Amino acid sequence: MRLSNLTDYAVVVLRQVVHHGAGAKCLTTLTMAEKTGLPLPTVQKLMGRLAAAHLLTSLRGMGGGFTLARPAEEITLADVVEAIEGPIAMSSCDNKESFCKFSAECGMRPRWPEVNRTVKNALESISLKSLAGAS
């Protein structure tokens, strides 16, 4: 399993938000781009996705920007991956609508949900706080 660069960048952006501090002034996309070195359009796209997934809160107006929607210890790597990549799945085989020509005789199909749960559980055990190295 390999995550996209966008997911890597999402972790970088969220780490920056954590280091900015809870209760501190909101971070704008421009500030985030400057602090992370990521292109502004990429940061804008990420912040929008992370806000849509309720990982960030967006505030409009003077002093507006983005803050964490909940404490860093309550946001997991699984939350970030799902916000950017979609549902965590090692294979689309366990999707009820996804049948291949071998599905009738395939011995793996019933086992993929367990694999997917195990991977998701592992990602859920890693908090944003630990990823950010925040104490």
C-alpha cells in the first residue's frame, strides 16, 4: 500500500497546524504554503478536503483561516488517509458491487474485509499528536 503525495502533504500541513498551537490565531492557506514550502494551490486543495472531513475548522473574515477541528490526540492517521484517499481498502474485492470474473471461485474475497480492518486499526492507533511529535 502506498499513499499518494497528497496524503503525505496533508500530514505535513496538519503537523504545521499542531505546531502552531491550540487556541492560537488561525492559519491561512498562504501562511501554510509559506511555512511548509508546498505550492499554494496544493495547500488550498488540502485545507478544503481536510475541512470537509471535519479535521479542520474554517473561519472566515479578518483573522480567519484554519484550526484543528478537535484535539490532535483525537485525530488519527486513518482520519487523514480517508480524508484524502477515501475509504481504507487494500483491495476493492470486498466491495459488494465489485465483482470480477473469478469472484465465484475466489477464496480471498471473504478475507479482504479482515485485512482492511487490520490496516485501518493500525492507522487508527497513530494520532496526529504523535505524528507531529507534540508533547
